[in-house]
Amino acid sequence: MKVNWGTGIVIGFIVFIGFILFLVITMVNSSHHDLVTKDYYQDELNYQDEIDAEENSKKLLVNVKSKRTPEGYLIMFPENLDVKKIKGNVFLYRPSNKLLDFDLPLVLSESNLLIPDKRLLEGRWNITVKWDYDGVPYIYRDKIRY
């Protein structure tokens, strides 16, 4: 059977439309519709507060620092601040597995907070420290490979 160019164009359109329909059906039926966080929209509304906290952090003489140690991951707060007035929490986010995410309250007896080595698995972590001092909010973010 000989196919002329008109029939070839029609067959090409049918194959193309079938391919597009296959992609649309596959995307609609996929069950992977996760947003980064559960409360994505609420987090978006609170974003201005985070911007203000970042600006406050930039105004500090010495900002929060962090580093890996043999005992774990050490977060160091400015030593010129009274640790009794520092309140907040540390959120560790694992992009590859949300079951490994965890929160730690800031309970400081000195200007350092150690996250034990046994709590952190190898891989990428996003660390967010939200804290306030005398009612002024601050935020510290870091992306690490542990």
C-alpha cells in the first residue's frame, strides 16, 4: 500500500495528539503532588516576618555561625548576648526524606547549641534557626552536607 503525503500528515497529527494525551493522562493520574511544606500557603503569608528577621540578623555585630564537629553540628550564638534571653527553635529539614525532619527547642546554658551526631544522617540538610532576643526576631539559615 502506498501512502501519499496527505495521509502521512494525518498519521503524524494522530500520533502527536496521542502522545500529548498520554502525557496529560500520566500527569493527572500521578499521586505525587507534594508541596515543600504542609502549610505552604500559611508559610507564604508569614514570609514578610522572615524577611524582617533576616534584616535584624544582618544588623547584629556578630551573627550566628555553625560548623561540623566530631560530636555533631555546632551552632554558635553571639557571645555578647545573654543566653537566658534567647528563645526559639532549630528546624532541620531533609529534602530527600521528610520523615527525617525534626525540630529542636533552643535551650541554652552557654552560647553554643550542639546537635548530636546520631541525629544527623549523611546527606544534605537545611538548617533554620528562628530565635528572638528581647522580643526582636532573628533568623539564621544554612545548607549543609553532613
